Amino acid sequence: MAMDLPLDSMAASIGVSVPVLRFLLCFVATIPLSFLCRVLPRGLPKHLYSAVVGIVLSYLSFGFSSNLHFLAPMLLGYAAMLLYRPRCGIITFFTGFGYLIGCHVYYMSGDAWKEGGIDATGALMVLTLKVISCAINYNDGLLKEEGLIEAQKTYRLIKMPSLIEYVGYCLCCGSHFAGPVYEMKDYLDWTEGKGIWSSEAKGPSPSPYGATARALLQAGFCMAMYLKLSPHFSLSMFTDPTYQEWGFWKKLGYQYMSGFSARWKYYFIWSISEASIIISGLGFSGWTDSSPPKPRWDRAKNVDVLGVEFATSAVVIPTVWNIQVSTWLRHYVYERLIQNGKKPGFFQLLATQTVSAVWHGLYPGYIIFFVQSALMIAGSKGIKSA
């Protein structure tokens, strides 16, 4: 079993199941464990620690059998890079998504959550994106720099990552639980003290504690909001016969408030994952151009709460909600479908949103929402430019 501790009373006191509580405890534990990674020597010790901690946390959260599913995309991706570099990116893309779709069907993860259970599918979603981006960037290492877009130039990998580097990147201190998605190039620079993490970079290594405290305060506020609102605006009300008797405006108001209440859960999760990456040092993303320069900590930023709640159009949403996945979709789907010399159109947008829908799962609601969101974004762009 994953984690046999007397958690029943604790789970009952906060209104969640024992499997969900196990996951939450391991998820919050990523913060102190990531701090320890910060103080380790560079290179191999960091890779080993990142990999071992990720494996142990995964086992405690999901159990042994569920974690075997992580091996499939990781091994398929690494084998593609090792055996057929010229096409390793596209091979990993389709095998990774194919395996993820199979797990979505097998587990029907959404139903497991509804019944108080949990499985590794959510973590597998994050892991799939990391494996694919690594393979694509290794593929890009064969291409001439002149014809590459900016993201390709920045993140391409010239050298094959070692197996321990690869596993450390994939499972780094439990960062695969809920993200954020980050690049292999950044992970290698961080573990080896290169790039913005080098001693020759602008300014001394910045302290992460202020940014970590901000993320934790945000997480605490978001959890308090969720616990306060969710009992009053439960999603289960939509199947209650009483709901059908309400008038249009009351239904509309409840729909808005139930969505508003549910979002705070995601804000909490992303704030915790942001704090974990920041305190490890990996969340550092460079210095501002101000005088004196100030450190930026937005590599792990996955949501802008005020940006979501006060978004002025659908175009803004991908830049403030699930930010790192939106960035991944832009770099590895949207931009790569644009032909040289041509401007992107609705096809690139629709394809990107369709990939996002499949990544989330195979429920019809995902397909309907993301295809419809492509229309919303395209329409918002047209209105904005008019």
C-alpha cells in the first residue's frame, strides 16, 4: 500500500478521503524537500536527490503499480532519443500522447476523484509534456540555428542527457505532481550552476525566501477561500432536482459562483507547486532591467489570480491560467504549425486547443470547451483589432 498511517480521523476532519489526504501531504512535503535540493552540491548529487525524492513521493502518493505508468513515456522518450534522433520528437509526441490517452480511458481519472479516490493520471499528464519537450529539443539540436524560432534556439539540446539527468528532470522532487512544466535546458543549467545560475551571472545568487513566502501566503488564502465557498456552491447541485426548478437568473448566478468557488482549489495547488520550485532555486528566471536589478521568480508561476478573475477578453486567459502548460502548447504545437513566411491562422489555434483537450482527457466536455474556446479566442482577437 502507498502510505499506511492513521490518517482516517485527519481526513474526516477536513472532509477529504484518505487517498486524497496522502497526496496532499506528499504534495506539501515537496517544499521542504526542494529546499534540501537547493543546498546540495551541483551535478550528480542534485540529479540523484531529485530522482530519488520524486520516486519516493510518487510511491507514497499513488502506490507501486500506478507508478509503473510513469516508466512507459519516460522509457519510450529516452529510447527514441537514443535510437532515432532525427525523428525522436515526433515519435515521442505520438507515443507519449497515445499512452496518456490509454491511461485516461483505463482510469477514467475524473470518476476516481468524484468517488474520493486518486490515481497517477494527473501527474502523468505533466510528465508527458516534459518528456515530449525534452525529445523535441534534442531533435532541434540537429538543426541549423539560422532557421530556428527563438524558443528553439533557447531550449535545443546539443548533447544527449544522461539517464540520471533525464530521470531527475522528469521527477524532480515531485514537481511532476501538478507542474509546473519546465525545460530540460533550464534544469541542466540549474543543477550544474550555468546560465543565470552561474557565479558569473549578474549579481549574487538571490534569496528565494521572500518569493516563497509570498507563494505560501497566496496558497493559504486560496485554500481558505475554497473551504469557505465550496460547501455553499457544490457542483453536485447541478444534478439535484431542486436546481431544475430555479429560474434562469438564479441558475446563471449559481453557475458563476460554483465556477468561482472551484477555481480556488487550483489556485491553491499551483501556489504550493510554485513555492516548491522557487525555494529549490529552479524558479529563478533572471534579473529585471531596473537599477538596481531585482530577481524574477516567474519560471514556476502557473496562475495570475487577479488576471484570471478580471480578464478583459478570452485572449488573455492562456497568459494567466495554467501559464506553463499554455507556454508549452505555444512552443510545441502552435508555433511549429506555422509555415515559414506565413502568419498563424485559425487552424493553428484550433489544433492547439484540440491537443489541450485531448491532454486533459476524453470527456466530451473537454472537447466541446476547448474547441469552443478556439472560437472565443479568435473572436476576441478580431474584436480587439477592429
